[in-house]
Amino acid sequence: MPKSTPSKWDVYMSGALSDLTPQDFERVTKDIYERVEKVCQSMDLTCYCPHKSPTTPTKGIPHSKVWKTDYQRVVSSGAIVAYIGIPALGVGAEIEMARTADVPVILLCETSKQEKLSRLILGNPAIVDIVLFDRSSEFEKPLKKPLSYIFSKRNLDSVAFEKNWPYSLHKDLEELLEEEFLSPSRTFPEKPIPKEKWEELARQKKSDQKTLFEEWV
């Protein structure tokens, strides 16, 4: 289970909060932001939601503290999920913060709104995927795939560094991960592949690694 008060959060939920009607605030926080949080929790990932934090607009804290708090949360996260269905300067700023810190960003938006999206946002190098949906209940499974990939790779990179694996071994496993995730016909793990599994794969012959990987998914 995710920790209740982690020092670093796996996922940062970015989305409009200011200048919303009470009805829109209720809709996006409950139907989208907290649904993303539940997706993360189902994957054993922690999710930071600003509307549940001291920086939410209703708290009235100094603007400089809002920037500092959100900046620290963004750059220390493993990934950003950014809802861009409602234009917001803060979301654009957080996406750019993520880019400067090499934090991958997954965009989330209604299909009906995609034609009006900012090309500047869509072209940002930090963007690794965009999940489109018609109803908020539809994005849960599609969102799991990029999250599972990002954190599986994060675990692979981490254990490869910790164990000082040869570059060739690290590269082979990275290519296996990409092959399995990028193929539309493949299923993918519902949760990120942990370090222990990567270590198990690393001990196998290269010819057996793919078979073992596919058994997990």
C-alpha cells in the first residue's frame, strides 16, 4: 500500500484549480483528479493532488509559497499526469518545470477538446503520451499503460545503477521493455515491474528473458 505521508511522490496530478466555478471545481477534482489518484493507488504508486494540499486556492497561502511547494513536488516526482481539458497557466508552468527536471509528462484530455489544445504544450519534449477519453470512467485502463512503463523503466534504471550492471545487459532489458509495451497487441503489467523482477530477469539467459517477461503479463 502507498505510504500515507511520503517524502517524495511518484505521480504529480496537474490540473486547473483557480478561476473555476464551484460546479467545475467539484467535477474536475472528483471525476478526474481523484480518479487519477485511485488509478495510482491501484498500482501501488503515490499521487500528489494539489487540491488536497495547503496550496489549494481556498487556503489563501502566499503566492511564492505556492510556487515553491508545487515546484518541489513536480521536480521530485517520477511522472506528471496533466489534465489539459481546461486551459490553465499553472498547468503549462508545471509541464515546463517537469521538462527542465527530465520528469515525463502524460497528458489527459477529453477527445472533443483535442483540436483546441495548445501546440506549444503538445510539442513539449517532456510529453511521453496523451490519453484521450469521452467519459472520465474510460481513462483508467489507458492511463495505466504509460504509468506502468515509466515506473518499470525507472525501476530498471535504478537497479542497473545500484548493481553496476554492464551497459549491454541494461540495454537488452530496456529494449525488451520497449518491445513489450510499445506493441499494441501486447498486454502489459497492471503494476510497474519491481526491481526484484528485473534482477530475476538479469540472471536469465537472453533467450529466456522474453519468455519470462511475457509470463508476468
